[in-house]
Amino acid sequence: MKCKKCGKEIENGLMYCPECGESIQLVPDYNVLEEELLFRVVEDKNKAKDDRFATGVYKKVEHIENDAPQASSINSKTNNTKSNNTKAEPLVFTKKIKAIICAAVILIAIIGCFLILPYAGTHTYDSLMNSAVNAENNAKYAKALGLYEEAYALDNTSFEAIYGLGRMYYRVKDYNNAIKMLEQALEMDPDNEKIYTYLISSFDAIGDKESIYELASDTDNAKILELINAYILMPPSFNYDGGEYDEDIIIQLSSTGGYQIFYTLNGKNPTTSGKLYTKPIQLKEGKTVIKAVTQNEAGEFSEVVSNEYTISYPELSLPVVSPTDGIYDELVMISIEVPEGCVAYYTWDGTNPATNGIQYTEPFPIIEGSSVLSVVIVDEEGNVSPTYHGDYIYQP
């Protein structure tokens, strides 16, 4: 063994160095690293044996010095020191963790601000609409569709967003959704020809001609009707709807584009049995079914349209004459109430006034003696009212 102070070789059994008199240390040099490693090995063994660590959650081990092997007084002092250090370590460790967590939260918040603020700035309604229009102008329809959808989510009442969605759905050939959005846009702007163009094209793409006919029936805009006529040949239109009437009517037929019209009055198909329409059709009392079709220069026919008309003349009531029949001893003037558009006829000899009567124009005097006054009313259609008969006796 060498002296720790002077390095002189010392014989076994000596308590002091014969060279410098330094006291000889019998206990091996204390090595902090070795002691620390020893402490952790003991601690790990205790953890493995202890039931409290079955869940894998770290728990502080108390009185670990009681489980450590007993050594000399120097080892006891070292164990006490390490025990104190072990108790202090969780506190220091906790502070470090808290500091790290706080720093991480602050860092995430800063990064979030840099990420979210630019995103929020580019996802306002106006920004989205501008980007959508730009994408649409560059024929990036799928991208434009997504941007219009985001704008619509922010404002689902916006005409621009709704109409934009309709256009983009049409561009990506999603015709059903295109029709849905375009119909909403058309309600907001009923005379927009461009909306009609997209809508008609969408109906045509799915073969829904009936809806195109409905569009035509809902507008009287000549330009829009021309747009519709470019997709389908419109059938003739009637100036009178089918129904019941109490007087004669004159039916006029017309076609969009000035094409020829063929019609029938007997219920037959005008495509094969129709008469060329050249002048208005006059309808009188009774039931009439008119079927009509349009034919273009290429010889193509429109769909056949049909209207049924029933004309029933109103029944004329019994003429009203005053004064009524009776016996009179002084001269009186006879008057007849004549409805508007009608004519009254009368006789004094009991014959039929409808064929032999005198046209009533003003009150006339009663005839002396005993007479039978007969009166009828005839309307513009030639209908004759029931006949009034009155026995008048005038004895002055």
C-alpha cells in the first residue's frame, strides 16, 4: 500500500507512514459514482419486489436506507447523504418538467398564431369568393367548387355562392346538385338568362324534357323562350286555356320561332292527321277537343298538346213585363226589361214572337179590348228565352 500523501510504499500492519507520518486509511477510497450506481441497483431490486409498482407508475420509495445493507460509519453517513439527495431529486425533477411544459405550451401557442392567423385571413367569405372566381376563370373547376362550398358554409343565403355552386356542379357534371343550386339562384333572379342556360343544359344532360317544358310555361320572356327552343321544339300555345265557357270563343294558336302548326278537332293525332293552322278557330256551344303540334324546317315535330273546351250558353229567364196582365180602365204603357246584349220581341195576337214578333225598342200602349201579349228575349248567340204570356183587358 502506498502513502496517499507522499507515495512511500508502506508495509502491512503500520498505522502511520514512516516517511511523512500521515495516518493510514484502512477503508477503500470513496467513489461517488460507484456509490450512486450501487444505490440505483438496490433501488431497482426493491422496486421489483414491491407490490406498489405493479401498475408501472413511479412512486417514491420511503426509508430506503432501512433496506440498504449496514456498513461502517462512513457508509452510514454516505447513505444518509444519498437519502437526502434522493428526496430532493423529485422536487427538482418536477420543477424541470413544469418549466419544459410551460415552454412547450408557449412555443405551441406561438406556432399556432403563425399558422392560424394566415389561415383565418384567407378563409373569410370575400377571400374565398375571390379565390373561387380566380380558380373558375383558370378552369380549375374542382378547386373552385371546394372554395364555393366553403363560402356557402359561411353564408348560405349568398346569391353569388349559390350561383357559383350551380355553375361548378355543372362543370364537374354533377347535374342533380347543379339543378338544385341553379333553381335556388333562379328564384333570386328570375330573368337571368345565364342561369336558364345552365339549368336547361343540366335538364337536357339528364334527359328531363318535362322540366324544360315547365320552365317555358313559367316565363313569357321571349329571349328565354328562344334559349329553351334551342334545346327542344316547343309545342303550340293557346290563347285560351281548356275549360268551360258560357259564350263562343275564338282560339288562336302560336309557336315559338314561327314554325308551322297542325291541329285536329276530332281527337285524332295532328302529327299524322292534322290540318295546317292558318286562321283562328271559332268554337260554339258544345264540347270540342283541340290537339295541336309544331313542326320545324327539318320536319321534326314537338310533343302533342291538347285542350278540351265546353261551351254552355246561359239559360235566359222569363221576360219581365210591367205592368203585369189584368183589367185596366185607363191607358197604360207596357215596358219590357231587356238584358245587356239581348233583344226582346212581342206580339198581341198570341203568335210566336221569336218568329213573328215586333222588336221592342221602347214602352208601347196597351191595346183596347181583350188581348194576349207574348214576349221573348233573344241573346247574341240566338238563344231564345221562355215565352211570357199575359192576358190584358182594356175597357176605357
